[in-house]
Amino acid sequence: MRKALLILLIVSILILTWYFRLPSGDNHAETVPHLFKPLGRERALITTVGQGPEGLIVAKMADELKIRNYYRYKAEAIDVEGYGSLLVAVGYSDMGMLSSRISWGEEKQRALELVKAAKKQRIPVILLHLGGRSRRGHKNDELINMLAPHADYMIVLRNGNRDGFFSRIAKENQIPITVVRDMEAVKIPLNSVYR
């Protein structure tokens, strides 16, 4: 069972990586290319909300950028203590939720308590949506609407912001946002959070 789940996770990551390298063909400009001064401190706590593979992708990027981090797929409010920043990768997955044995209501509650605990401890919250258009939908949009007001910065893929959804939320909540063309371009704004 564990071996099959691991293989499925690896295949999902490979498919997501391949898909997001394709050109999106839209004309959205990056809102800000990156932060102009660091916002976060290391060690970063990285988690997924919605139990998709995006959190693992963010953790891999952080490793490549030499950002000290700890990935915890079901981080809870109590876990934020002692960290210098919280990276939340939003990506709902039916299969991920099923394998995590957590209900939709429990996942939403966990996510909200997590970001609220970080804000209470003055730990910056960076919200990432790497799924593009294919990873939008009711549940992902619900998570973004719920968590964005607690974020200090957002990084999203252009192809997931074609309808201006993230830009609108960022403007309403006065959150700096970087909209990037593809997955590889996430590394520049992610690095700017720390350096």
C-alpha cells in the first residue's frame, strides 16, 4: 500500500512538473517580480493544504535554493513554534485526502488554525498555488479565499490566474503577489522571501 502510494505521488509530481512547463499563452504580467526585501526567516515550515503534492514540490525547491526547511504534510497550529516562516502550498487532491484519512472539514479547520497560529506568533505566511488552471475548482478556491487574508505574500502560476482570481484577492487584502509564468520561475520569488 505504501509503495503504491509513493509511486502514485512520484508520478503526480512528474506530471505536474511537465504540465507547468508548457507555455500558458495568456498576457497577465507579474504583479511584482519578487520581494524587494526579505520577509521570512529560516527555518521554514512547509505544508500542503488540501493534501496534494504541491507541498513536496515547494520543499524540493527550498532544498535547491538552500533554504533550511522542514516539510510536514499535515502541520498543525502547535507545529509553527520555533520556525521563522510558514510556506503553505494549496492543492486539493481527492486521493491525497483519502490517503491522509482526514475529512474536508478537518482539513479546512487545520489549515485555518495553522495560519492563525503563525500570525499570532508573528511568523510570516507565504501562500503558494502551483497548480495552475487544472488545480483550481471549488475546493481549492475555497481554501484560497479562507487562507489569503492571513497571508503576507502570495506566489501563483499565471495560468491559474487567467481570470484574475488571485490578483483580485491580493488587491482586496493588500497582499503582495507574484504571478509567474511557470514552475521553474517560482524559485526567484521564493528565494526573495529569504534573501
